[in-house]
Amino acid sequence: MLINSVWRPPEVSRCRPYGRFFFVMSLFAAMNVAAHDGPEQDIEEIVVTGRWTDLAGSAISASEGIVGQEELDIRPRLRTGEVLEVVPGLIITQHSGTGKSNQMFLRGFNLDHGTDFSTSIDGMPINLPSHGHGQGYTDLNFLIPELIESVEFRKGPYHAAVGDFSSTGSAHLSTFRELPQSMLKIGVGQDGHRQVLVADSVDAGKGSVLYAAQGHVYDGPWVDISEDLQRVNGILRYSQQSERGDQWDIMLMGYDANWNSPDQIAQRAIDSGLVDRLGSLDPTIGGETSRYSLSGSLLRQFSGDRHLHGHAYVIDYDLDLFSNFTYFLDDPVNGDQFEQVDRRTVLGGDFNYVWSGSGRFATTYTVGTSLRHDDIGEVGLHRTQDQQRLSTVRSDRVRESAVGVYAQAQTRWNDRWRTQLGLRADFYDFSVRSNLAANSGDTSDAILAPKLSVIYALDDDSELYFSSGRGFHSNDARGTTIRVDPNTQLPVEQVDPLVASTGAEFGFRMFRNDKLNLSASVWYLELDSELLFVGDAGITEPSRPSRRYGIELPIYYRIGNWVVDLELALTRSRYDADDPAGDEIPGSIERVIAAGIATQFSNGIYGSLRARHFGDRPLVEDGSVRSDSSTVLGLLLGYRRDSLDFRVEVLNLTDAADQDIAYFYTSRLAGEPAGGVDDIHLHPMEPRTVRAYITWNF
């Protein structure tokens, strides 16, 4: 199902050359779609049913699943990154401008911008290690949600095929290889929201070409600043598939954006009337970023249920991000604005070989490997004012290489019992060349991660699971070689390159009569150390081990034309070492509830209503300061007939004035004492906004 968005063209003078290229590409594609009378080929439409795919007999845990485009399409969505909220218990928020990576929460983790949750698209990793703004930085804004065919998610460190950043789980996004129809989608909305998408598939030789181009501009609801978001995305893909199932493709993806940032603000500034709740304390911050990739995949089928699957990719990535979290605490004259820079090229690939054994018990074996090299030309932190550099805190050249190998065997012992046993080994090599010679160096590390799952089938439609495994996340390469604090020049402690985690889970899954999809899990996770490198300050701060456990209960039920869902996630998170400061983990959400109802009628009317709630959370270790809880509702109403689709989305339906995110730290406003003031700093939930979309399919 392909979907929804006219847009105000970006000022070409503000776009980079690549951005201009995709601006021209979008106009060309729009003209092509307008002139297209319909597909000239008979494309077999492959429907991914998502939640209504029965995973009994194939899943190895109760907390994994798959979601198709049909469900992504019918959810009201404020931000691109919210496509990941189809993962039960995962929360997507924002503490800055729309062009910046989202803040993520899952299983009691404030994942920051992605650490401890691995994300990939069509075999390409999205997480960026040793990033200028945070370890594992995951920016999803380059995605075109309408072209996502499926999202496969897996919770916990139980899967041998996934390595770095996967302690809480992973999500693997797949885009369409072919589209059943061409589409032109135009959207308009409040606060300067304008969006256009053109996409099509056409025959080309023995295969097909898919192309898509999207443009998006947005001013936002802020009273002191216009976000002035200008974003362009594009995809060009050629694919072939043989009669016996062999297939290959090659794909170009491009993304370019720039924006101004309405950043988090101090609560006391709101209370005193210094700024509006939707105001800004530094209207000169913002950013620009780009991501361009060339990737390919190959699937080769052999006789005897054997196949080889591989991916290769090269990614070019840039980010310039300007922020100011403490205002005038460090520099009472020029202010505390700073710039974070990340410029890199990423090369890599993976392959796996799968075959079936011939013994008494039915066993499927998989062996695989992954390679990745990040050549980071500059990862830096600079003091700035009005986006002009004043001084350099640190600037580094980093080379980071990773090699992973794994093997697993899934055995069906009888009609009731099956197991999956896996083992993964990862090796990392870091090389840092810093502007501070003392912080240059080389280091390496390796980790071994066993995995085990035991599954018992109660009947054809329900199973019990026990899953366990070891996972890990890598730390910022700069933290592994650091010797002196770049701000104070005082000695600091180096960090371990790789941080291990250990998790286990008991679960239950039931899929009945294509009407009920229910799963439940009780899980536990230990982490040897919480996140260590503080990207906003350019220093490392080793943290304590932690432990988390929780309950998750997602339920999906069909009643005629209606689908009702409820997702409940309860978590307890604590540091595992005594400290007078306390044992609560700041930012750890202990209660997440999501619910929705959706319908599609034969007369073309469809819609959905969704609610998302996440509870209050500690902002300091002793729990004495806590954030507020937040609840938001979204409504979608639409009409679809023949080649036309019209819809309206009302986001934050009740106009709730809740927090999107909150932190507690010291900052200084103009005129305050030199030592600053400890305070809550928040980013407000965006007020109610209405957006309308019309889509033509040809």
C-alpha cells in the first residue's frame, strides 16, 4: 500500500551541490510521473502482512516480529523516525531540530541517539560509531517511509547475526524492490509543513528500475525561531530476479538537509517568563547533514535448500551540528554554543551461507561474516558563537575497523521441541590521531558472544520460548586512547573498547484464526557499563554496571473491519554498584503504553486513532528529581478510491502540553551566579497540528 504529501522548494542557494542534484531529480521525476499512463509491466505484488504473519515455528523469541507497509501507512506520524515505534515499547522523541537524529527509549534505556539498539536498511548499518554527537548515532531522516516494505525487529542479544549496538535489540528495514503502481503524493499542513514524493518502477532489460524523490520543508510551531527545515531524499535502484529465485540489485540513496534548532530550554526560563514554552534561548543554533550511499545485494539459490546471501555498501556522511545546552555557564561573554563535526566514509559488507543437514534431526546451519571500516576524516568539537568558530576543543582523525564471524544451528528435535544455538566473535581495531598528541593512539579488542534459544510448541498456533545470549556495544574510539581531558588538560581514565551485556528472556506467543496475535515476555539484561563517552562535552565519563528487567505484553486483535492493539512494557532499571549518589539510572523509562484502533471499509473510508504514554522517569541517581509523564494521541482519517487517496492527520489531538524529553543539569542564564543553577531542561511536545495528503497512483 503506497501512500501520502506539495512542498515549498528549498532555496537552492542554501543547499549543497548534492542537494541541488536531488532537487532537480525530484522535478524530473514529478514530470515523468505526471506523463506516465500506468505501469507497462505486470508486476507481481508481494504482500507483507506484518503483524498478521504467523511466526510460530520460525521465531526464536516472543519479542521478535515483523511489520509491513500496510501498518506503517495507517499510523499518524509527526516525524520520520517514528516508523520505529512499530517496535513494541520503543519511544521516539526529539530534543532539538527536526533534522537531527531522534532520541530513543527502549527496555529501560535512554538510548540517546541509538546506542544499544542496532538499526539497518537493506543490509546497510545506520548506527555510526565514534560519532561527533554520540556513540551509535542513528539518524533515520534519510528514510522515505512510503518505500519501506517491512520492519523486522528482534529484542535482546539472542541473535548471532547481529553484533554491535544490539543489547536491547535490533530493527532491520527493507525497502521495495518494485512498486505495483507509480505514485505522486503531496502534503500540506500547519506551521509551514510542505512535502512531495514521486516514485515509480519501470522495466529495464531483464530487471526493473525503481526511483523515488522526496522534498520536505517545515517551519515548526516555535515562537522565537523558524526551523526552516529543507530536506531532500532520493532512491534509484535496479534489480533482477530469476525464475529459480536468484536475485541481485544495486541501489543509490541520497539525503541532504539543513535546519535551525529549537533546543531544550531551562524550566526556570519558562517559569520566569523569560521565554515562552515554545521559545528558544539561543536562536542561532542548527545544523546541516548529508548521507549518500551505493549498495548492492545478492541472493543465490542452490539445490538442497542451500543459499548464499550477501550485501556490500559504501556510505559518505557529513554533519555540522550547533548546540547550546548551558547558555553562559562556561563562557559568560560569548556563550556556550559549540559545533560538533563528523565527516566519514563507511565501507563494508556481509554474507551468510545457509544449508540443511542430513542427519536424523532436521537442522539448518548458518555461517556468516561481516566487515566494516569507518574512515572518519574529522570528528571534532569547536567553541562557536553565531555558528562562527572561536576555538577548537578537540579535532581527531579516526579509523575504526570491525570484523565479525558467526555460526548458528537451528534443530527441530520433534514436533514439539526445537533449539537454536549460536556463537559470534567480533574483533575491533581503533586508530586515533588527535590535535592533542597525548590523546592519539591505537588499540584493539575482541569479544565472544554465545547465544541459545529453546522453543516448545504447545500446539500449531502457540509456543513457549527461553532465549539467552551475550551482546555488546563498542565505545567511542577517542575514549579508548584518551589520556587528558581536552578542556582541563587533567589526566582522565581510558575506557574499554567493547562493553559486554548478558540477557535472558522467557516468552509466550499465540496466533489464532488470523484474528488474535498475542505475545508476552519476561526479560533480564545486565550491562558491564553504561554509556561512557559524552559527545556533548568531548570527554569520557566511565559509568557503573547496570541491570534491568521487565515485562512486555503486545496484543493485536481483529474484529471484522477493525484492528485493536495494546502494547504494555514495564521495566525496572538500577545501577549494579553501590554509590552514595544513588542507584537509579537517569532517563530510564519504567512504563510505556501504546494503544490503537484502525479500520478500513469496502467503501474506501479508513482511519486510525493511536495513543502513546510513557511514564515519569528519574533525572538524577537518587530519584529526587523526576520528569513528568507524557501522553499523546494521533488521529488519521482517509478516503481511498481507485487511483486516488486523500487523508488528514491530526497530531497531538488533545493539544497536550507535555514534555518530549527532560534532563537535569547545571546551566547559567545571563545575569545568574557564575556557578550556574541546577534545573530541569526540557523540550516540549509539539502542539496540535493538522496535515493533509493526497496521493495519485498511476
